[in-house]
Amino acid sequence: MSVPFRPALIALALTASLVIAPGAAAEAAPKTPAKATKVRHTTTTSTVTIRWKKPKRAKRVVVCLKTRPKAKRCVRSKKTRGTKVTFRKLTPRKGADYVYRITSVRGKRKAVTSWRKVHLKVARGKANQAVEGGAGVLRYSWKPSAGAMKYQIQVSTNKKFTAGTTRNLRRKGTKAKVTGLNGGMTYYSRVRGVNGKVKGKWGPKSRTTLSARPTRATVMTYNLCGENKCRTSTSGAWFLRNVPAWKTRKPLAGSLVRTADPDIIATQESATSTAFHTELPGYSRGAYKAARQIYFKSSRYTAVDGGWMTLNASTKRYATWNLLRDRATGTAFFVVNAHLEPRKGAERDVLRNKQMKKLIKRIGELNAHGLPVVWAGDWNSNADNANQSKYPGGFDAPLRRFTAIGVQNTVTLTDDLTNERLNSANGGVKAPKAHGHHVDGIWVDPTRVAVESWSMLADFVEIDGELQYATPFPSDHNPIAASLVIATN
């Protein structure tokens, strides 16, 4: 009788096992809460708001805010069943201001996130003020910015604070002394607060023009014929005797220059092999291009900038320039050294006129601050160019172009004159030519630069009661020096 009932018993056993299995799985379900996810935070200068996605199986979360992970206790702590907390009235600290973590809680079981850094924001920088603090010095001050541990101040000659024009300084306090600035230039500045890697927004820009203090400088221009190009195959024997090779003339030229003790020297026809710097101890070499060199006394000046420009590529005409700063007064000014097209005649005057236009335009572009300019060089032009009986249609191009911008020859701006009747190009002739024709010259704007004295340097000997040039000549040109007071306005 037991045989008929066996299938039923097996079926019952199978059914029972199917019912019991789900219950057993439920008993094994985990009770530990999940970690909070999608954790993020936002800050102000004194608050941090922390958000997260609600962790599974957690009854509540605890948010702990510390100064560092290993600190013994929480600076602030909040319990919540929500997904957001805000901590207020926080104060900044050096570097990372705070750290936090979120603990998910279910009974005695917990799940903890890793520590996350909090950087409070730094408020926008405040307006700054500047006052002069001496030669080439500006002193800046500003009010504190919330959240800032230090400050960065930018001082620039460009209102857009472009690279190459801007100085960046870091300061712990709210004051800064900036030295080595250029008198006569306009400076823009702005400040922002910093805390570690966090930087506030830049504050308002200020604009200050640093006063240019009058400064004295003796400037010389000298065509050296250092490469002997004035000595050609067609030169007469007398010229070759009077103007010998450069190696003979070099110490003579050096001695003549040192007699005047100029502060700044613009030389023409003085390529690198001329090596005139060996005759000029105490001078630095400034801008150079194609035998046009500027020298200046190392003890007095700093070359702020410098370069060269092309006046005529086909005839290889160039000019050099330096922006110099007088260390004693802080005053900055430009020195230009040009060598224009040679030889007389209307066609050449037209070329010189074009070269002058390019020169004046380019210096104007460089001189955005309107600083004083000293124009020195061999201009290869004088009043004789305009002599129509000799050169029909000719004109004095440098005079024309400089007059148009209010610039004058220094020889016309002082009564203290030496050898002004001598021609600056001596031609290697012993008997001085005294027509007052100067192809070499120094030009200035008399509203910006005063001329104390002007002199043409030369060595003389007396022969039969008459003064003649001593030979050999240092060059076929005589140097011209002008004693100037720069930045008189």
C-alpha cells in the first residue's frame, strides 16, 4: 500500500524546499550601509556646502569637518537624514583650509568615505593706491580681501598686463614697494588675494604716471670710419696719409672721445671688428646693427630696452635705439642712432626724406609713454643740400622732417658753442673747412630737453700762425658732443 503514495511524498518535499529557499536568502542579506556617492561641495569665503547621493541602507549620515585628517576631533560635525549640510562662519587657513568625510550609519554598522579637501574662496581684490617713494619707486597699498593669506600685485606699463611688460610680486601684507621703475612712464597695477592654489579675482586697475626728474647727460655722435671704407682705391695719397688705417687711428679716436667724457656715444661705421669698446672702459655696449653702435656709462644707466630698424633694405640703411634709465633719478629716455643715405642731390634727398619718415614713425610707435628722445647720428645732410645753384631740387630732409615734429638741432639751442663753424666732415684736409655745415648732429625737442653746451672735438696744431688739424686724423669726421638736461618739463 505504500507504493502508491511515494510520488506524492516526493512532490511535497520538493515544494517545501522551494518555499523555504527565499526565506533563507533574505536572512543572509547585508545590513552594512553603503558609502555616500557623488560627493561634491561648493564654497564661499566663509562657508562650505556638501552634497551627496543618499547611501543605500543608511539610517543617517554624519559629516565631520576637520583642519586635517589626523586631527583628534572634528571642528564641526552634523548628523542628518538628508543629502546636504552647510558649515558657516569658517575662517581661512594656509593651504587647504579644511577636510571632510561622510560616515553612513545603520545601527552599529558604518561606511566611511575618504577625506576630501576644502579650499575656501578668496574674495576679489581691492582697489590699490600708489604714491611716489623716491627715484623710480612707487609704494602701493590696498585693503584686505576675505579669505586671502597673501597677495599678488601686478605692475605693468600696459593696461592689458601683457607678458614682457608686467612685474609680478607676492606680499604677505597689504603694502608693496616697487623699485627700478622708469620716471616718465605710466604704470597700471592690480591686486588679488591668494590662499595656496586658490586665487581671487583681480581688483580694479589703478593708473599712475611716475614723475621724470631732470637728469644731465653728455651725448656724443661720431662716425669712426672704423672699417676703413672711407679709404677707397680712388682716395688720394694725401688722404691715405692723413687718414691712415683704423689700427693706427683707433687709439687717437679713443683719446679724443675720452677727453669729452661723454655719458652716451652713438657711433657709425663701427662694425664689430672696429672693437671700439676696448677704448671705452666703464661703458656698456647697447643696441647694434650694421656698424651702428650705442655705448653708455655702465655706472649711470640701465638699458631698459633696445633694438634696430630698417630704413631702406635695398641700400642697407638702418638705425639703432636704446631706452635708457638713469639709475640716480629713475628718469627714462630714448637714444636713437641713425646713418642716412650718403651723397648730395635731389634724388638722394628724397631717399633721406623717406628714411626720416620711417625713423620718426617707428620711434613714435615705440615711445608710447611720450618719453624724451635724443636723436644722434650721421644724417648726411645739412643746409648745403638746399643750395639750388649746386643741387637743383635739393633740400635738407632731416631738417624738414624734424621741424615738422618740433625737434631742433642742438647747435641752435645754446650759446655755449665750441668749433661750431667747422664742418663736421673734415675730409682728411688739414686746413679746417669752416662753413658751419654739419652732416653729423644731435637733435632734441627743446620743450623736453635743454641744451647747456655744444662742441665739436678736434686736435689742432699751429702752422705759420694758422690753426690746422693735427694729423693723422682719428676719422674723416669730427665727433660732436652736446651737454643736455633731459626731462625738463
